[in-house]
Amino acid sequence: MCRSFILFVFSILVSSAVSAQTQENSPYSRFGLGNFADPFFAAQGSMGGWQAGFTDPYLLNFNNPASLASLQATTFDVGMYGKFTNLKDGNNSIDQWGGNLSYFGLAFPIKNPLNDFLSRKKRKFFWGAGLRLAPFSNVSYNIATTEYLENLGKVSRIYNGNGGTYQLQIGNGFKYNDFALGVNLGWWFGKLRKNQSVYLVDQNNSFYDRVEESQAIGGFLWNVGAQYTIWLKRPVEADVKKVKRYITLGLTGSNQTGYNTELDRIHLIINPTTEVLDTVSSIQGESLRGRLPGTVTIGAAYNDEGKIRAGLDLNLTSWNQYNNPVDAQVFNNTWSVNAGLEYIPDITSISKFLKRVRYRAGVRIGTDPRVFGEQLKTFEVNAGVGLPFVVSREISFMHIGFTYGSIYGNIPLKENYFRINLGFSFVDNTWFVKRRFY
């Protein structure tokens, strides 16, 4: 795979990802920052999304930046998804489709392991670095409600919104012997647009009320991570099969972080018949300060390298610290448990492709910070495969994942969804190779 091709695709996706908008219609995205995007790549998503102890020589994991130190080659990762959603309110239901880009990232070992092999050197210190751009949250809804009020008659309300927020991160991971540390530094940015209109349907020649709101967001993000490897079977030079069995303990987290927001809001009353328009109030470019919550994830993973791996995570996020001065809401703290596994029948098989496929399954359960009388609950079941293929004599991977999930609780509107995730990991081990001439 050509390096110039990777960088060209990377630059194209930066511009397209920032400008792209989701096509979903999710009523719950009206509240808070919207619906939260999956924070992991397609490979982890098919295994329940565990991340604290995830390491792989060719797959990326920015959620715990310590894992970047385990990379053995340059990897370019890109993902996308399609989503089918069923919304149900009592006996009424509606089906819809949506989809978008999911993420992309580029990471590499600072010192290519091929140089060590050619020089016959053994190192105890490893350093990996990379860049990721991914959605953080998205807003996409179009809702209409109708009610009858005394003396007014039929009152119609229309709510619509769009936009989203993104995170651009630069990660570095450092490993010495069996202990790794990492840090992500980045920028959180985006724009949320929310509008509301109220119509007095039964009143002749009446004005209707409209509020248009736009919120631009920007702030610094960071998180740190650590991993420690406990060897169950460490390979030695005389070991032909190079069997590796180990347990990785992982920890990652961040403290609460402030962000800047700029508000534009205009309140209008409009007569659709006479086209008379009047401004009730207007705010332009008001600068405010908000706060994102702190979070911590702890987990462990078992690896029989090239055969099986399994992991378990517990994530806790203090959403009661969250503050958005534009839209003050009460959020509850959240928790989630992510678990899953991957199995490879025979990674060395030459004649049987299906034996080299990576089979994955996982589950996620937890809570959502938004509260509607009762806090929202979430549940997902995941399954998928990792299909190896060759590009420019390098083994890369196509990840296909399937997710069934639900947002539920003692709430008026139930949301069930089925999502298809598609990701590609392009691997190239020729970056930073020292050329030798004889």
C-alpha cells in the first residue's frame, strides 16, 4: 500500500467527515448533546466495545492510548455504518434508516520493528503514535406533536434539529518491558442547531411562534491510560510456534474538562398569511462556558495470541458534573459493562480461508445520562467477523459487525435498532524502515 495514497484518503475523509450529517431521526437526540457515538473502532465494536485491556500489533485502540505502543506496523483505519431504527409509542410505531462515516485513524510505531529484525537488536522500549477523527455525538430529529387546549383549540408543535460534535485526537503510547503508558490530546468541536415552532391551528390569521438556536462548541480534550501485561507463557527464541499467552490489565480515564460555547438564538413571531414578522428577542455570539464530565474505565483481557482473546470492561462517567449553560438539564451518572471475545480457528492455514477469519461476539449493558422520569437504560448484543486480505503484499482486514440494541426504561418512547458496521484496517510495515545498501 502506497503511503501517499493513505495520506490522500486521510485528507479527503477529514473534510467529508466534518461536513457529513447523520440521516437519522432520533427524538432523544433533542436532549443534551444528542446521541453519543460509539467511542471504539469496528473490531472492538463486534466484541462488545471493551477497550481498557485491548492490544493488537495491527489494530488501533485510541480509547486506551497505552495500546499504541504495541503496534508493529502502520495502520490506517476507516469505518462507516448503516442503521435501522424502530420507534414505538404505545400502539404507534415508525421504522427508519440512517447511516454515516464512523471514524478514521492513522497510527504507527515510531521505530519500525523491521529495523530491529534487520539489525538483530532487541529493544525493551517501544513508542507508538497516531491521529484519530471521530464523532462524539449527533443531533438529528424532526418531531411533531398535537394537543387541544381550552380557548385555543388545536395546538401544533414542531421540533427539529441537526448537527453534531467531533473529537480530533493525537495519541502517544510508551512501553517499557511489560508496562505501558499513553496520553491522548485533542480538540472537541462542532455545532448544534435546534428549532421549535408553535402553531395555533384553529385560530384564523394568527401568528405562530418560532425559536431558532445555534450553538458552536469548542474545547480541549485529554485522557490517559495504562496497561500491564502478566505473562502466562512468554515465547523464547527456541520456541518454533512462538506461543504467547498473557493477561493485560488496563486503566484509562480523564478528569472533568471545561469547554467554550457560542450561542446564537432568535425568537420570532410570524403571520403566515400577511408575512408580518416581529423579533421578540435576539442573542448573537454570546460566549459561555460549559463542562464535560470525568470518566474512568478499568478492565482486563486474556490473549492466546493468534487463537483467542476475551475482555471485560467497567466504565463509570460522572455526568452529574456536566454543564451546558445554553440548555440546562439534570443528568445522572452512568455505568456500562462491556464484554466480548474473538476466536481464530487456524491463523496459519493457507488453503482454508474461513479458518483465518476472526469470529467475534460481545454484549454491552449500561445506562444513559438523560432522565425522563426514569434514567434511560441501554442494551446491545454484538457479533461480527474480521476478514484478512492482501494489499501490496501486506495482510490487512475488513471488519463486518452486526449490532442489535435498545434504549428502554419506564419511558414513553421505546427505541430498538439494528446496526451494520463496516471497517477497514490497512496495514503497511514499510514506514520508517532504514534502507540498507550492500
